[in-house]
Amino acid sequence: MKTIKFINKKNSLVLGLILLLTVGCERELSDDVVSATFSNTAEIFTDNFVGLGSNFYFPYSDGYAKLDIFEVDSEVSYVGSSSLRIDVPNEIGDPGGSYAGAFFRIDGAGRDLTEYNALTFWVKSTGAPFIQSFGFGQSEVQDFQTSISNFQLSTTWTKVVIPIPDASRLTEEKGMFWLVALPDNGAGYSFWIDELKFEYLGGLGQLRPFISNGQDVTGIGFEGETLSIAGVGVTANLANGQDVSVVSSPNFFTFTSSNPSVAATNVSEVSLVGGGTATITAQLGNTDAAGSLTVSSSALAPTPPARDAADVISIFSDAYTNVPVNHFNGYWGGSTTQGQDDININGNNIIKFTAINYVGTEFLGANTIDASQMTHFHMDILIETPLQPGDFLRIGLQDLGADNAFGGAPDRFGAITLRSNTTPALINGGWVSLDVPFSSFPGLSTRANLAQIVYVTDGTVGFLPGSITSVFIDNIYFYR
């Protein structure tokens, strides 16, 4: 079984059907009334853009995407007289930006794409770079976003096929095409796209849907949390015998929970409504998707006791005012640890570290902490992965001494090591509250310039690979 990181997601679902009721009279609809229909035009770009309107190009607004990345090139084409040329900038030195990223959407009513099963186009490049993403479904509404990743270009024309997971959902789609292209080893390049359109491909094999990347994964969530399903998409066999896989929006799928009182499904989201365990499976139309998500729903960390503000120095807690922190994860060299303070459940913040081997929370420079008047260290810990004999989590405190600088005689460091047989003991799937006197940190003879809290597991370089790979942390503070 594999573990998966849950990502908090907040979406609002809008029902677009409004029933108008007239009270006190009855009318029959005229035979002249015609239901609204949308264009089923397949072409997006042939010798020029087709039916997109005047305001159709939107470069990404993250401050790094170059704004002017395309032009219609009348000197290069696959068929016809022109193509769409994309110019990817150099990573450094281009004042316009450091990558190419944009979406093309219809300025006006969307299109009915229900009769097609793929987005296709021809592409060639000045070299053989890998394109990060090609796809469709990005616009002001991104309900059915779908993409292919890491597609390698060549100097000859190659056809790209992006299967549509369920075209019956695309009755009014405005997001025609999008791309993300990074420089190739820092260098810019150009590529050309032609005959960009939706098609029905008779040789496209039956779609094989998947969630959780086709794996049966397990994880822990918290009551009140809303989870999105990761690793969702389809695989199809092309006419040339090759398989192609796309990542798609979960909105194409129907999800089912084995225990709705624990995990309730609503379109593409899973809401944890109670304690216990539930398994989430999915279907694309009438086809079962490979993979599943088994989630154990846990309560949030215990609420800390109310203490006088003068008796607490809080590093990370929603119960107290926190002191400034430089970072919760410095991504040190050699460390594989990912994540930091990136979980928020109804205002309750939680740290999650994944692929943890060693990581540190730092409060450096002017932010070092004088805890000389405090007596104890508190932290709440939840181990997500099953524990094996020999697993440990070591928690260390680093004091810089009077010179307030790393290195040298004044530095002091002390650590405690938690195992399944220590007091308190590490457990799997439940919160462990630590209340440790500073006297239990051997070597920490000074604490007037505390600068780091360090976490080390048996997955650290130099140890055998450990099974503690995912840790939740909350309520970090010193107190007296």
C-alpha cells in the first residue's frame, strides 16, 4: 500500500439549472421555443484561430510567465499556409519572463464537444525538449481540466492525442487549449503547433480510468477536512499501439464511499464527517476506475490548556499568539522532507511533513527565542505511517549561545528520542502529546538563544530506511 498526501481544497459548486414557477396561471410552451444549443466546431487553430473571438489568449499571471509567447507563422506549417509558433524564453536574462504558460479560451459561449473523443494537434520543435503540459479545460471555470505531461518534442512533425475522459460532460466548454513549457536546461526554444482541433478517433482504444494513479493508497485525514482525490485520469491505447495517459479533473468521475458516516462524497470532493475508516472508489461512466483511497479519519489535536500569555512562548499553535518563525522547513541539503504549515481545517492549522528524514524549524537572527524562564517543551505528534520495530523520531533543540551564531563553543544541543516503547510512546494514527521538561534534553545547558527545533527519523541518511515517512505536528510551544 502507498501513502498519499491529502490536499485541502475549497470549491463551491453552482447548479446552473433554475426552475421558474408561475403561481396562479398555467401556460403551455409555444412550439416555436427552441432549446439553447452551442457550436460543435471542432477546429481551434488551422491556418488561424477558429471562432475564439477577440479576447481569447491568457498568459498566466504568476509574475514568471512571459506574456508574448505566440504568433501566427506563415513560413512553417504541417498543412495549409501557417502554424502557431510558441517561443519559450531563456530561464535567465529575458525581461519578459522565464517560461511559457497560457490558456486559450473562447470569448463568448462555449462549444458542445460531446461528439468528439480527443483533442489532437501536430507539433514540431527546434530541438527535443520535454513540454511540461498540454491540455484543455482551462478558462474562468475549470471543471473538466485534462492534460498530458512530459511530452517530448522532436524536429519532425508529431501528432499529439489527448483523450477526453467523458465527452458527454462537455456540453458548453470554453477552455480550448493550454500549455506549460519550461526552458530546456535553461535555454529557450521554439515549437510549432498546427491542425489543433477536437476529433472523434475511431482507433482510440477503450479508456481505462484510474484514481490514486491506479494504486490502493491509505492515509489519515481529520474530521472537518475536505479532501480532493489525487492521481485521477485515464489511459487509452492509440491506433499505433502506444498507450497514452492523461491527468483529468475528478469532475468526470463518480465517487463512492464505503462508509458515508466517516467520509461523504460530493462530486469530486470527500468530506470527513466522523471518526473511523472509509474506502473511496470511483467510476467513469459505467467503468470501474483502478485504484482506491482508504482514509482513516482522526480528531484534531487536543486543544491546549488556557495559560497566561506570560507563561507561554508559542511557535505554532492556534491557541496562542505565535512568535516570528523564519521557516518550518528549510529544505536542507540531503533532506528529502517535504511540506510545512500547509494544512488548514476550519481555521485549525497543522504541519505535515512527508518523506521525512530530517528537517528543522528555525527562528534565526533577531527571532531567536529566550526560553530561559520556561520549564517545559510541548508538541502534539501524529504518525501517519505504520510503525515498525526500531522506528524512532528524535526531537532536538539548538541554542546558539551568547554570540547568537552557529558554530563555536557557546552552541548547545539537546534531544529526546521517541519510540513505540518509550514514555510517552509513539503510536500510529493517534495524537501523542509531549510535555517534556527542559532537563530531559541532555546537553541543552542554555536556552536564551534557541534557534532550531530539529526532527530526525530512522529514514535519515546514514540509517537504514525507516517506515516513519509521514508526520503531523501541532501546538509547538514552550511554557512554565
